[in-house]
Amino acid sequence: MVDVGAKDDTLREAVARGEVRMRPETLQRLATGNTPKGDVLATARIAGIMAAKRTPDLIPLCHPLLLTHVTVDAHLDVATSTVQIEATVRTVGKTGVEMEALTAVSVAALTIYDMCKAIDREMQISAIRLVRKSGGRSSDFVSD
């Protein structure tokens, strides 16, 4: 594990995004709440938040952090037949929260897949990426 003891505590934030592509009929069922396992988007949001908090248990050598803020948003994009997922994670600490944001998006996407696989086996999880980070010694990062 990298020694971050000499680094200053700073406000750090990371935003990650990803998507789950599915058949239009599947997306419509999500929109109406007509899925066998219940409220898919609400469950995915909770799963993503829980995942961000458990990142050091999942990623080897990842520092355990006291997270001060985690949000996971998921919305339906009818035009592309996707669920768009975005996670924002903040902390005040010595190391960034990029892995926590990426883990939140990944687990939210996997949860959507799990809850819908009985009605759509062709779903695809894709485009999981870091879109913004700030804080620390390195310069801020923005990509879209």
C-alpha cells in the first residue's frame, strides 16, 4: 500500500459514470416498475452507495477512507435505451476517491443487470469511466 502519511488532508471529490444498455421493452418495464425483483433504480442506488463504502474490501491495496458524501443517480435514456449512472464521492483526506466512485457505478450497473437479467439477457454494461476529480497535489482532472 502506498504511504500517504506525509500528504495534507484536502477536500477530494470524484465523479464517475457508466451505462447499462438494454432492449427498449426492458427499459419500458423499468420505467413502469414492472420488473420481477422490484424497484431496480432505487436498489441500484443503494447498492452503489454501499459499494463505495466497501471499496477497500474489494480493491487490493486501496486505502480505507472516511467518506463524507456519496450519491448515485440513475436515469433512463429512452433515445439510447440505456440507464445512465453517475456517482459522486467526497472525502477530506490524504488520498482521492476515484476508486470509490468507479466502484459505486460498477456495482450499481451490476445490480441493474442482476435485477433485469430474467427479462433481458442481452444487456451490456459499458462506458464506466472517471469524468472528474479534484483535490490533492495533482491538478484537477476533467474528461467527458
